[in-house]
Amino acid sequence: MNIRKETKEHWDAVYAEKSWEQVSWHQKSPEPSLTWIHSLALAKDAHILDMGCGESYLIDALLQKGYTHISAIDIAQEALEKAKRRQASPAVKYLCADAARLPNLAPVDFWHDRAVFHFLTNEKDQQAYLSSIKQNLRPHGYVLLATFAPDGPLKCSGLEICQYSTQGLQSFLGSEFALLKEQRIDHTTPTGSVQKFNCALFQFLPK
Ligand SMILES: C[S@@+](CC[C@H](N)C(=O)[O-])C[C@H]1O[C@@H](n2cnc3c(N)ncnc32)[C@H](O)[C@@H]1O
């Protein structure tokens, strides 16, 4: 599979060197994602994809709620191995892949991306990601994008990111995506600093 080598090496090294509790994006409770997913009353066998899942507790929480069709994708095999050891369940399929070079996936009902899309800093990669979302998301499916906000940090894990307001996310996704919810978030990192995030939920309504 086509994966950008440098990007993969960066993230594999992060997960090899740091524990889950040490990374700046660590969240004890995967909110508002979990509440928003729950509010949609999806079928328990709906296909939920966590793009750039890392070692997030979102998948553990989804398993606890009885979801049976979950995909966990990350560019870092190291992260997937750690997550697998904790979560091990036939309900979760793990795939090491690059968000900017995704293969075809089984049709997705809910596409979750917390702090992953914002690492795609050039237009070609951003457009490739958008094509993958449109190709793989079912009509009437959902996409949640959580990124650093315009008054948030400019870098994460030593890498440049792109900041987004909800309006910026809407203009990236285009008119086939209807905004359902948005929330500004003050994320407190394990070292106590506060990072401004913007989180928005859209529904895919292709014409
Ligand atoms: C800031 S962390 C967020 C992890 C997780 N989503 C969370 O909220 O805890 C970014 C994650 O995206 C992954 N990642 C970065 N670039 C990626 C890419 N191009 N394709 C897939 N995963 C990527 C990293 O390995 C890392 O796990």
C-alpha cells in the first residue's frame, strides 16, 4: 500500500517512545465524539471508522456500547499494535494506511477524525482525503472532524498543521455536507496546557 514513508516513521517513533498518557492529545474520555455518535442512534452494526485512531479510548467506548463493525486506521503500526493489545475484539478491523492515500473501504456510516485531517497541509493531500471520504461514506452518513481552531496551536507533535473554524471545514467539505453540530473545545494536555480545538459534525447528502 502507498504510505508516505517519512510521515509513517515520524508517527511510529512517537508511539514507540511515548506512552498513551504522555501524548498531548490524550483524552480520558473521548468527548464530544462519543455523545455525538450516541445521539444519532445508529444501528449497532453501523460501520464506524476511526481515522488516525492512535490509542484513543473511543474504540474501547464503542465496544462497550455494543457496536460490532468498527474500523481503526492509523499510519503508525506501533499505535495499532498497542490499541489491539488493549481492545482485542473481532468487532474491530485494524489497518495501517495513510489518510492521504487510502484504499477502497467497506461503506462507512460514521467517519471519525480527531486531530488527523489537520496534518494534511498541502492541497493535493487534502483533496485526496476528501475524495476518499466521498467515495467511502454512505449517502446520509456522517463525518466528524476535530481540528485545532484558528486560535489554537500551529503545530502538533512537532509537525505543522492547518487550523480550521467550522466555516473552514464546511468550505473544505463543500455543499454536499450539511452541518449538524459544532463545538469549540479547550483541550487540557497531560502537562496542563490548554489547546483550542474546533469540532464539527456533518451529514453527507450527495446531490
Ligand atoms: C494527534 S494524534 C490523534 C489520535 C487520535 N485520533 C486521538 O484523538 O487520540 C494523530 C494521529 O493520526 C495519525 N496520523 C497522522 N497522519 C496520518 C495519516 N496521514 N494517515 C493516517 N493516520 C495519520 C497518527 O499516527 C496519530 O495516531
